Amino acid sequence: MNISVIIPSFNSDDLVFNLLSHIFMGEIACDFEIIVVSHGNIQELGACKEKFPQVTYISEPLGHGYGKYCNIGWRASQGDNI
């Protein structure tokens, strides 16, 4: 795995959906993974999960903050570059 992209999400399901749509719209010339770390309510990302099943979705309790969500995604990642 070349690249891991970590997307922390807090009540931003529409933004995450738009971001994933743009990422998967084009040709990407490397091996990559995308990890979305959400604030406990992974159901809000239902549309993303349906359209982008290749993305890893992690649900964490509310209140951890941006840095903690990034670290959780980093621990779950398998890429050489994060």
C-alpha cells in the first residue's frame, strides 16, 4: 500500500460524500486506501458507505477531537505514506 488518506469527520457527511466523489472520479496512479473516522454515529455516513464500500469507516465516541481521530485512523492504516 503506497498511500493512506485519513479523513476525520464530525457532522460532515455531505462534505465527506463530496470529497470521496471527487477522489474516485479520476484515475489514480497509485495504490491507496481511505479511512474515514467518524464521531460515533456512523449511520450519518450511510450514503458514503453505499456508494464507496471500498473505504474503511471507523466509529469513535464523541468528544475525542481532531488529533485523536487522526491517530485512530493512523493506527488502522496500512500505507507507507499517511
